[in-house]
Amino acid sequence: MGIKVLKFGGSSVADAIQLQKVKNIVDADPERRYVVVSAPGKRFSDDSKITDLLYLCKTHIENHFTPDHVFQVISDRYRMMELNLGVKVGIDKDLEEIRANLKPGVTADYIASRGEYLCGKLAAAFFGFDFVDPAGLICFDERGRHMPEETYKRLSEELKKHEKAVIPGFYGSDVNGNIRTFSRGGSDVTGSLVAKAVNADIYENWTDVSGFLMADPRIVPEAKPIKNITYKELRELSYMGASVLHEDAVFPAREANIPINIRNTNEPDHPGTIISDTPGEKTNIITGVAGRKDFAVISIYKNLMNSEIGFVKRLLAILESYEISFEHLPTGIDTVCLIISNSYLEGKLQDMLEDIERRLKPDSVEVYQDMALIATVGAGMNRRLGVSARLFGALCEAGVNVRMIDQGSSEMNIIIGVQNDNFETAIRAIYDAFVTE
Ligand code: ASP
């Protein structure tokens, strides 16, 4: 019998009604043996996520306010869940213990982790699964850096002892026994680590979307779902996938060759998207098109730049000194352009430009801060004639001026820069040009 590891995000475990859906999913397949849960998320759009409320408790304590009010809201939600699920896990005792620990000096990691801890206890009792606390199993060093090898060793040894288990996501503990968390959204990482530790056949990541779509549905309302996507394609389309899956969640599963299946708890019959190293059957040349607005282009011109040794190196050293990372670096014979997200430049642009003028003595530097980047991605584009012609033809017909072009050497992506206000038109045009079936 195979092993499936499942992770359910905050909206999937937001209340007893959602947890009933989760139980139905888990019960539907005996291979679904290890379940990782987030802390309860929002039940409706104005609601609060438990994790945000827990961090708010920490802020209160730091500012010498009592966290009682906020903690009361958190406690009420868990008590209501215990009642509505019809389980008895002694939630009152746990809440009392956590309340007693909310004192000056308590760490944000400890407080935040309790959201997953309590949710895990409730879910385990409700499913009839063992509860496995990841403290002592998911290991961090004294500086809070994750230690993967130690984690795999301990997790796999422990999970062998449990036929079926619920494991709270997001946290583990360090070498001194203190609770440590991953960055926000880190339950995805826990799920991936568990999948690798038990050598799962698949890692099902259950959320509130039915996988990825070929384009943003706000721009292309009829955008088709992506059935299969490779890790490389997903990385190229990171503008699109970033909010669905934590970046660090990809590595453990990928290393162990375990496919990740993005699924929707509210639409459990939808197959979602499978992320793996094997490209699936594709009906269209492209896998998806995605992009983001608000990039700056800094265009530097210097006569005979191409024969000046070390010019780009000195330019990049200036960027490094401002802790600015760039997205693309297209070059011409005497020009180099830096494409940088505007968010990196806030409060730094003028100083950096002065440094560039002073240290590189260019003939001109132009800044344009209104650019959108769009990535058209698909392993199917590789070695196929006419892909660029079709793409640029479509943009021309739509009246979109292309300000930058960058094609990866893998021939799997074409990235273009257009004016922010052409962004939606360009995505629409590219989608229509390639998605024909
Ligand atoms: N509860 C944590 C957060 O909101 C971790 C997670 O849900 O993955 O970031």
C-alpha cells in the first residue's frame, strides 16, 4: 500500500465545518496516512487568522499591555471547535497552560506555534489518528536554521511507529529545546519534510484553489487549469505560484522525487495541479503566462562599454552594497539595463544612481519606473519554430509595445517587459495566441 502525505492550509481547518470536509477527504483513501495541519485561518473575509492573533498577543506583551482580550478571542475559537467537532482533548487545560506562558520574554515562535499545536490535537482526535508533536522531530540549530538531515532521521524513526498521524505544521524545536518556526506559510514546508521522511508516493497540498490556472483569472476569466507542471516551469512562473505554495516546500519533495499535488478542500473531486519533474501531456505549447507590475528599468549607456573590463562587475558591486537584487540584466554592445522591482529601490534609488555616476562614469543613465514583466513559460516551447513570431505578432496586433525581451537558454520561457498599463492587454493577447484548445 502506498503512502500519501496531506497538508491542509488555514482555510481548510478554519472551523468544524471545514474540518468535516478534511475528514471526508482523509477517510476516502486509506493511503492518506499522514496529515499536516496549519492553524485555523479566516472563516470569512473580515475574520482573523489565528496565527495573526497569536503574533498580536506577542506585540501586546512587548508593549506592556495585557494580551487577555486577544487571547480570549483565540480561546473562544478553539473551544467552539472542540464543542462542534464533538471531541474531548482537554482544550481548556492547554489554553490555560499557554496563557500562563504569555509573559515577558516569551518568544514569538512559541506563541505562533500554538495555533498549529492546538489545531493538530483537535484534528487528530476528530480523525481518530495519533497526534505527533513536531517539537524534537523537526530540528533547528541555535540560530533557528533548519537542520534537514537531523529532521529526516528523527521524523522517519518516529513516524514508523504510527500507522496514521496528524502532525502540526510550521514549527519544530532547536538544539536547546526551544520552539522554532519556519517563515510564514511554513506548514507547506512541514508537509514536504514529512513526505520525504516517510518516502511518500505523493504530497497532497490542500488549499482553497483547484491548482494553478494558465493565467490570472482576473485577466482571463476562462483560464484553463494546469494539470501538470514541472518544478522548473513553476519556478519560471513564480510570479504566479508564489502565493499558493511556500518556496522552501518544493525542495524536500523534489529531492525525493515526490510529486506535489495542489488540491482544493472545497472542491475535492477536482484533480488540481501535479508538480513533478516529468512534463505531462500538454495540449498547448505553453504551460502558463504570468507576470507582475512595478519594476524599474535603469538603462546605462557608455561608449565602448564592451571593451571596458569589469564594468558590469563594478555595477553589480554597487547593487550589492545597497542590498538590491535584480530580476534581469539585458545588455547591448554599449548598454546595460538593470530590471529591478520598485520595492527594492524605495529610499535607495537616488543614492545608488549617484554612486553609479561617480564610480562608473557612464555617458547617460535613464530610469523608467513603470514596467511590468510577463513570463510565458512552457517546456513545449523548446526547439519549436515560430513561438516568438506568434508571441510578438499577437502583442503587435494588440497594440502593445515590448520594451524588453529576455529568453532563457532553456528555450522554456520568454520574458518581456511592457508598460504597466499594457499588462492586462498583453497577458490576454499571449493567452489567446497560444491557448487554442
Ligand atoms: N499558520 C502559519 C501562517 O499563517 C503557517 C501556515 O499556515 O503555514 O503563516
